[in-house]
Amino acid sequence: MREPASVMQQAVLSLLILLAGLPALDANDPEDENSPFYYDWHSLRVGGLICAGILCAMGIIILMSGKCKCKFGQKSR
């Protein structure tokens, strides 16, 4: 027999998973393209990848340029 706290935790977790998954079922209805919540997921994904690539390249350029002086051998005061 399970403890009541364990059963309650499992019930709450199941409810949270159900509530989190419900909006995803009706999120991108292809019939209602005029809805303010209709997203072009492909363009959003491509834009995010381009932004991530630019930020990654900028980070590598800054680290390789020598402007960032990282000193690992110093002792803290």
C-alpha cells in the first residue's frame, strides 16, 4: 500500500502535466491563420538559429581578440 503523500504527489504531477499539455494540442490551428496566436514556426525557428549563430560567433571573436583578459592563476585576496 502506498503512503498518502506519495499518491497525492503523483496525482498533482499528473494534473500539472495534463494542464501543461492541453494548450499545445490547440496551439497551431491551421484553419485560423488570422488569429493573434498563430505562429509561423519555421520562420521563428530559423530566426532563432540565426540569432544564436551570430551571438556564438561574436562570443568566439571576443574571446580570441585578446580584449578579454582572463587570469586563472591568481590567488584571491
